[in-house]
Amino acid sequence: MSEYNHNSFEPKWQKYWQDNNIYKVDIDKSKPKYYTLDMFPYPSGAGLHVGHPMGYIASDIVSRYKRLKGFNVLHPMGFDSFGLPAEQYAIETGQHPAITTEQNISTFKSQMNKIGFSFDWSREVQTSSPEYYRWTQWIFEQLFNVYYDKDANKAKDIAELVKHFEANGSEGINAECDDDATVFTAEDWKGYSDSEKATILLQYRLTFLSEAMVNWCPALGTVLANDEVKDGVSERGGHPVERKKMKQWMMRITAYADRLLGNLDRLDWSDALKEMQRNWIGKSIGCELDFKVADSDITLTAFTTRVDTVYGVTYVVLAPEHELIPTLTTDAQKEAVETYVEEAKNRSERDRQSDVKTVSGVFTGSYVINPLTGEKVQLWIADYVLSGYGTGVVMAVPSSDDRDFRFANHFDLPIIRVIEGTEDMEDPTQVKKGKMINSGFLNGLDSDEAIKIAIDKLVASGQGKAKVNFRIRDAVFSRQRYWGEPVPVYFDENDSPLLVPNEQLPLNLPEVENYLPTPEGDPPLGNAKDWKFDDKFGYELTTMPGWAGSSWYFLRYMDPQNKEAFVSKEAVEYWNQVDLYVGGTEHATGHLLYSRFWNMFLFDMGFIGHEEPFQRIVNQGMIQGRSNFVYRVKGTNQFVSYGLRKDYDVQPLYVDVNIVNNDELDTEKFKEWRKDYADAEFILEDGKYMCGHVVEKMSKSKYNVVNPDVVIEKYGADTLRLYEMFLGPIEQSKPWSMQGIDGVWKFLRKMWRLFYNDQGQLVVTDGKATPEELKILHKTIKKAGEDMESLSLNTTVPAFMVCVNELAAAKCHKKEVLEQLLVILSPFAPHIAEELWHEALGHEDSVILASFPEFDASLLVEASHTYPVSINGKMRVKIDLPMDISQEEAKEAVFANEVVKKWVEDKPIKKFIFVPKRIVNVVV
């Protein structure tokens, strides 16, 4: 074969790998295991663009490398196939979401296979498959049947809690439960009806029904999680979101907050990712203290971590959702309060936490009493206070807190300095701790000491207590939509929730004619006809959230065909934790927390033997799009080239980047692109139409999406794989550009020439490699191995290029060298490696089954050094001398050289200077 032609062999080897189950893996206890995982995709209708495969390519390289190193590698792929887009499409067209999803998955798999990923497709999971969500429902039922024992610091069977209630009532229980959990005696419990007992148990279960403030999106007809809302609108579709109370299924993730936080230190994650989780969990150690409302029997409880600053409280703030606001608002303030509350409560908690610049609030007209000073301060409402964190009441200390300080300045409220050294500071919040001033009995104490004494004082007076708080909230588990896992619950005649028996799982998603909510306002499942448990009791009509199926899929990959358990003991003991997980940081506070929570729960119950699911996580950056612009003269169909645009009144318009090459527009394809451009005229510069450009997120609306199929057709999958790694470090975002891809393609052509000459003749020889050739090879073996271990994959590609250039310069065509080169290259470029391995080197087995070459450090040790020899200050000759040569031996070798003899002749030697591994100087 004379030319490198990827189209002639890449599809052939993809079929070979598939037909021969090359990537299929089973438990093999004779080998060490390695589990590589990608955050599995939602199969959108748009398919993959060139930004999506970057993380997959990186994990594929590591997977292939680990196989070559003798590991038994689990590298699966599947699809997070429940989701809103398919449901929205069903609403618009009437087509069942399952059909849309199946079509989209087929597109994704086709694209992935073209890139040459080493996935074991026999382990594929789809969250929307009943065979899969049968076990998601089963896990839900396990969560329903447990409570969290704080003393044991683990989940326990709810039957143990019932036994305690029967013997002792609620006394002596140290468990995670609702704040307003019922207090009762053993006699009370025995007298309760089954319905009353069920209600009390819901106050303790890890999954439970509750009235909760949620993010309701009317346009999507569903509740959204906090991480699905941005700037008051849904992240998907940009629809308005409002906060409202609804009865929801919840998950008590707060029970695991301390463990989720504490375990981070032992995980191989980036500091940035750990910090995101720490901030989201938000552990605070402080105290609750009571502020009595003036002229009222009402007492408000605030949580603070800085009770030492209580003398600096100049106002108290309520969250907009606080239930006592109507009671605490005076008539004079009623209209202003109602207007503000309506606007503020519809902002998501994420927006309210992140927006530190906007200052807004309203005075209730009421006052509260500072428990330590006895002074009255104003009671305000502000959206920077969250109802879910602490008590929804904040004691404001403007001299010590940034937001309080901005709020007090904005509304001209008093500011009392309570830390020494802040008396004359314009912004006293810059000093967070120090000696207390203006603080009564706390004066002169250091901040930390003052905290302890203030808590003791409040506890002794019955006005406060020590308290640990977490920012993380219990997770809303209900979605008012169709395309999701049915919750395996029905309701009896008392409206108590009961579990669908295990033998009746899966509870399949019923057929409906309408994917919208019912006329009565019930979720879409309310449209199902005759859908009842035992033809009698109504099922739960909400479905599970998207994160349900993705919270345990990594376990199912270990044992995907098991019909008796979600995973066998043998499989989970062998595969254990995920060794390398690659995905985006956008899942840091959603998916990763939920997955860790479910994994910890399953560990507590003895179903699996590891507490944490992911030992190492690498967050890949984003490949951004390079958008192009054309410039239309306003009111015409004339388009001005980029360099001439300032001479005209133009309107910049996005243009399809696929008809632009190095910013030069193909004007004929442009006229074919859209009908309204068919008669376009062009004002060129130097005979070309040049486009403007900007780097931004890839999006169909910006016409900057590059389909990997197009790149593969022109350059090949190996070129795409190498180029995406060559663009930069895996963790960094970088712009996509076709300008450098040609160099990677030429590298593969040059490597091809090590095996075939220009006439297509095989030039591989069986000769013994020289030390210099082995040095070139082993330098690359060392670099490639180290890079693949550390995921520094962008630096490996240039190392391959240098290696091929040096071997070409050395005219090395020896099988001994080229065979090992193909093995180390194969994780990056498996197709060309497989083709040359078989056709040029004559192997029958796949290169994937080879072993990674052992690096020989001795081959990189220099045997000699080239010394410049100067005679009377002028360099006359270079001589190669052994590295360990002595001065006397060097002198003898230098004067034996013919060039040196010529310049020295019979002149007396005044000096001979020998500097090992540097120079030789001769003075005559």
C-alpha cells in the first residue's frame, strides 16, 4: 500500500474488534483490575460534536494502556436515557419518547464506534430500560425501609426503629428526622392507627413524602433541582421558574452530610472539585439563639457561627419564604412586603447565593429583642437569607459580614464595630477576628474564646444552644413529568404510601395518549387508563428525577445481565471502586454528591464493600467552538470581507463554520447554504472573502458545531484522537480549530513511511537495532508511559512526532524498533497501529493483546561525549570520547588525532586542559 489512506482500513478494524469481541471483559482474578468510567451521556437528537469525545478519548487511551500493562480493564458505556428533551418532543409531535431515545442512542453509538473507542458494549446500560430501572426502583424501596442512626453513624432497618418506639416511644432516639418530628410515649405509639404510625415513620425514613419549597417550572411542567436553575430560569430551555410549596418525595441526603464531607480528604480528586463539594455541603459549627419579637409572644431563632459578634447586631433578617412573614408584617408595610416577597421567593437558591452584588430587602415594620443586650432592632426581609439554611433567620452584624455591611449601607442602618482595630476603618469586615470591643461582658476577649463564653451564657439563660448546620438540603426526588422512572409506591385507603412488592418490579411506565398534565393538574401519569395497584389503589403519579438512574449505573456495569440482584457480591468485590472517572465539573454538586450518597447507603446495608464510588476523578475542560461571521451591508444582500467591513454600515451574522476554511469563506457553498443567500454578492479583499471569528461555546444557533463524522471522513479517527489530545491539557478548555489538524495527519503519513516506501513496497527489515535507534525508542517508551499514567496526554503526541522524525532521519525500518513503537502508539491511534501490526509486521493477534514494552534506562545512558578541542583558543576539531575516560587517556586520544597533530606539530605543549563532559583546551 503506497499511501496512508485511513478510509481503507479504519472501518475494517472497527468491524474486526466488534466481531471478535476484543473489548469484552469478564472477571479474571489472575490479573489486577482497572475500572475506567466516563460520565455517560444523555442521547440528544443533535448527536456528538467534536467537543464531546475529548474526555472519552482520554479515558480510552488510559484503558488501552492499562490493558497493555497487563490489567483486566472494565471500560463500559451506556446512556442516561430519561430526560426532558425527549418528553418535550413527545408533547410537540405525539411520538413516544422511547422511539426518539432509541433513534438518538443509535446515532451516538454509530459516532462512538467510528472514533474507535474500546467500550465493552455487552455491558451497555440505558436508564430508561425496564430491566435497568427495575433495580433503581428496588434501591428506592431500600431507602424507604431505613432510617439513619446517628449513634451508629449508618443507616439501619426501619424495623429496629419500630421496636424502639414500641418499647420507649420517641425518647432516647438519636436519628436523622424532621425538625418537627412527633414526640410520643410507648403507650401513645401502641394507640396510634396504622395511618398515624405510617405518618410518624415518614419523619425518619431516608426517602419520604414532605411539603417542600421547590423550583416549579410551569413551561416544562416539572420541579427542577437547584443545579438545574440559573438566573431564575430553567437551565434547559430558559423558561421562568418560581418557588412554591408542593408535596414531594424527598431523599434525606443530609443524614450523610458529615461523611460526604469527611471522606473528601482521602479521594484523589482535584482541590477545586473538593472545594466545590465542601462549599455545597457547607458545614457550620455555631449556635442557635432566640430573638423575641417585641410586643409579641413570637420568638425567632437564628443560627450563627459568630455568636461573639452578637453585640454588633443592628437588624435581623428573614428569608422571603418564612411562614411568619404575614404575621410579623405591620399594616403600613403590608403592600411593600407582599410585592418584595413575590419577586424574591421565585429566585433560585443558587442565584441568591451567587449574586452578591444586588442588594434588596424590605422592612417588616416589626422589631426583635437582642437576647444579650436587651435592645430592640429592626426586622427585615432579604433574599440573601435562605429558608433551607439554618432557620431562615439571620442576625445581621454589618461590621463583620460582607453582605450585612452592604445591606446596612444601602438602607442606612447602624453599624457597630465589635472587633478591635476596626473603629476607624471604612470597611470593618476586612478584619474577621480579634479582641472584642463594644461587647459588654465579652470585651477584651479573643474572638474564639468569646464564642465559647457567649454560647455558655445563652445556654444558661435558656436563650440558645450549640448547633451544627449544613448548607446542603434534602434532595427533591419527584418530577411532574412522564419520561422518568415510575416511583414504586401506591396509596391505600388512608392515603398512606406503600411499596409495590419486590416480585412485581419493575413497575413499568404506562402508555398515555397525552404527555401533558391532566386537566385536574395531576402529572402526565394521571392520563394513564386503569393504572392501579391490584386494580384498586392509585399509584404515585410523579416520576423519579434524572439523577436517580445515574446515581448507581457504575455498579450495574459490573454485572449488567444479573436478574437476581443489582450487582453480585463477586462482581462488586472484584471491580470495587472506579479507578478513573472522567467527566465535566458541571456535575460536581449534583451527580457526584447523589452518587456518593447512594453508594454510602448501599455500603451501610452491606450490599457493597466500598464506601466511596470514585477513587480518582479527572474533570476535562471544554472544547469551545470557533464561530465565524460574515458582514452584510444593511438593507442589501451584499457581504463585505472582514478587513473592509469598517467602510460600510454592516450587520455581523453567524455563518456555518463547515463552509469556512482558515477563516476564508467558500462563497459558492455559502450561496447554496440558505435560499435567501442564493443571490448574494461579495466585496472581496485580495480576491478572497475573509470571515471574522470569536471563540465561544459550541451551539447549533451559532453554526459553530463541528461534527466528528466530517473530520473522520476527511482525516480519519486516529487523526481526530491525536489532535484532540494535542490541543492542550485534558483539564483545560481550549478552542477548536482545524488549522493544526493537518500537521497531525502528516505525522501519521510520515510514520507510514517507516513501513512502506513511496512505491508502496514494504521496507521493514529484521536487522538488529543500533544503540542510537534503541535510545530513540526507549526515550519515547519512557515518555509515553509516564504521560499515560499522569494523563499528560498533550505532551505525548509531540514525543511521538519527535520519535518518528528521528527514526526517519536514521533511516530505521527495523522490526525490532517499529513493533514496539506500534504498541506504545496504539492507545492513541489504534487503527493505524492495528493495520501495520497485521499487514506490515505479519501478526495474527490484535495489537491490543500485546504487552507494553519495558523501559530500559541503561539504553539512555550516554556512552560517549563529543568534546570540542581548542588549540590556542580556536576550536579546531570535535572528538568523541568515552564518558568515563580519565585525563591521561583523554590526552593520549587527543594527541593521536590527525587534525590535532597538524596544528600542534612538534611545538612544545604548555598546557593541556581537560574538563570532563565539556571541553579540551591545548596551549602550545
